Amino acid sequence: MADNTTFQPPRGMRDFYPEDMRLRSRIFDAWRTAAEQSGFEAYDACVVESLELLKRKAGEEIVDQIYHFQDKSGRDLALRPEITPTLARMVAARQGGLAFPLKWYTIGQCFRYERMTRGRKREHYQWNLDIIGEESVSAEAEILATAVRAMQQLGLPPEAYRIHYSSRTLLSALLYRLGIPPEHHQPAFLALDKRGKIPDSAISELLRSGGISNEGIPAVLRLLEIRSLDEALQVLGSDSLAADEINFFLACANAHGILPALQFDIGVIRGLSYYTGIVFEAFDARGTLRAIFGGGRYARLLASIGGGDTSAVGLGFGDVVIAEILAERQSAQTELPRKGYHVACMHPDQLLLATQIAASLRTQGHCAYLALAPMKPKTFFSKADAAHAAFAILVGPDDAAAGTIRIKDLATRTEAACPIQQLLE
Ligand code: HAM
């Protein structure tokens, strides 16, 4: 008896049918074009990574979400939840032979066993842009300017999104002013990053277990009420290192023309433990979706896995939220420009001639779709139209006999006669 079981993709994993691939390719093309325009070089690595590396380097939240397994030799491996630890490993392995600063990009699939919400799947593609070996915050501005170019490529106007930024250096300085010693700053960052995601009582508990005293907790929570950069700098005194860094970052962003997209937000801390300086996350302007992209400065990750004392900055930009935004704005209309030829014959006797015509067009560098069996004119022209072909050639018995075929321009609906011999040359 036939087995009628139908299978769905595993929960949280996506299939991409050709119509889905159109939007995905559009997003990938925008990412690639923007990266190449800004002089980033492509790299790649395998989605399978050592569990040990990922556990040591990802934030706590991500560690719980790792898909891991043992191979047949008992090695502990995992599907990467992010690409940054792999990038750090690759750079550390060639530390002596690379010409810094590196500007590298990749587009890769990542897997996280996340609670499924809008904009979050268990698998996504992530564009990673990183600059390694540049201390100046001009690198932060360069990364963000490149991300903005990708948004432009995708047709998103500046008012469609906001880039929220803050600085862990700044937050550290504020914590220090409250009398909290540096060794408690890291657990405080990870606790404060959860604001809005878990109740304040649970955050207080995390702060307490991170070494912050009961008396200190309300003051730490109050830091998140700071509303502007001016307010933060007033508390801190404007001659701090954090202030200098942020002011120069803003000057560079202004030179790139992206300053209007930026918005100070003390609540942007990031859930990954390796960030050390300026951090950022972009959101849709209505603020209804999860982050479009996120990233920041990580000054010590490379040194911590055996590389040099090399500071880096980068971002991860996923395909899920941006696809939703594009679909919502309907600029995602994947209306294809007309391209190439559709070639068919009306009778089996002309199949070889139609094949020769398609082969010749392909040799000349054109795209040519060849119908592999004879077709009725009505079916053929409607298929060619639906496929957004620019031209259609239907070889009939009379054409073959006359040595001439008609090339139909599907946009203007006009026909031009062409000697077959000329087409085959
Ligand atoms: P992240 O904030 O964990 O950072 O992820 C970056 C982006 O990946 C998110 O803003 C979102 O677009 C996408 N993303 C993450 N998880 C999911 C998910 N479950 N479903 C759909 N999209 C998702 C990082 O991963 C850092 N390693 C980025 C980085 C690169 N920092 C420096 N260099």
C-alpha cells in the first residue's frame, strides 16, 4: 500500500520555493553589493563548529539555544548560532600573516533553538560585516554606513528604520560612578539587556547574583531611564573617554550622511558577552518587529581565543525581519525585469532546430529557456509572459521551410523577422 505521509520541514526551519528565492536573492544581492562597494572581502566557513568554541564565546542566552551533537568519533559539534566565534578562530589562526585592518563579509546560515516569535526562526541567514584590527570608531561608522547602503539598495527610505546605539564603555563608566567595581559590570550588562523581556524582579535577582548589593540595584535600574546622550554625558562629565569616543563616532557617521538614522538608546546593551564598546541595533520605525540587525565593538575576543590583541567591530543582519519589512511595504514586489528568450517549437520535427537556436543564443551570452517538447502557441506565449521573458521564438513548420523565424518582443508585442542562419552564426 502507498505511504501517504507528507512531511513538513522541522519546526522553525524554512523551505525556499522558487518564488521565495526571488526575495531571498534580492536581499543577498543588496548585502553583497553594499559590502563590495565599501571594499569588504568575502570569506566563508562551515556551519558545523566545535561546541567548545561556541560555548566559550557566545552569550549565555545563545549557549542554551545551540543545536549540538556528537559525531561518530565522539567529537562535540554544533550548528553555529552565529558566525563571530568562527571568524575570530579563522583570524587567530593566521594572525601573523594577515594585513590588518581586515574588512571581511559573509552570508551564512545560523541555527538557534529559539522560542518562535515573529521575526525569529530556528534557522536564518545572517550577513556578517566585520572590521578587524582598527581601533578607531571610524570603523563603527563604516560598518553602519555599509548596512544603510544595503537598506537603500533594498529600496527602504531612511524613515523606515532607526539605528539605536549606546556604548558599554559609557555604561561601565556610569556603573563605576555608582561605586560598582569593574568585575561586576559584565553580569550587570547581561542582566540589564533583559529589560523588557523579563520582569524587573527577575533582573534584580540577576544583578544580585552578579555581585551587586541590594542598595545598589535600584540605582543600576534607574540608569536605564536616561533618555538622551546629553543626559548621560551630564551624569558622567563630558571629558570622559566614552564621551570622546561617541562624539568622534557621531562625527564619522555625519560624514557618511547617516547621522539622521542614529538614535541614542541606553537600553541597547546586547545579549552577547564579547561586546566592549559602542553597540547598536536597528529597528523598523514603528518598533513592532524584532531587531533588523545588531552588532558592536569586541576588543578582546581575538586575544581570548589565542589571537593577537586585536580589536574588532561588526554586525549581523538577518534575512527574516528585513523580508517581513519589505513584504509589508510591498516594495518587495518581486516584479522581475523582462530578460532573455523563450524558445519552443510547434511540432516535433522542429525540436532540433529550436534546440540549435537556444544553444546559439546561450553561446552569444543570452538567457534562453528551451521548451523540451512541442507547444501550442497560446500556451507557449502565456508561459513566456509569466516567466518575464523579453523575447519569444516559436519555431513552426513554415518558418523552418522559409529559413526565417519571427522574434516576438513581449514588452511591445511586436514581431521582427530574422533569417535562421543569422541567428545560428
Ligand atoms: P545577534 O544580535 O545575535 O548578533 O544577531 C544578529 C541578527 O541576526 C539579528 O539582529 C537578526 O537580524 C538575526 N537573527 C538572530 N537570531 C535570529 C533568529 N532566531 N531568527 C531570525 N533572525 C535572527 C550576532 O549574532 C553577532 N554575532 C553579530 C556580530 C557580528 N557582532 C559582531 N560581528
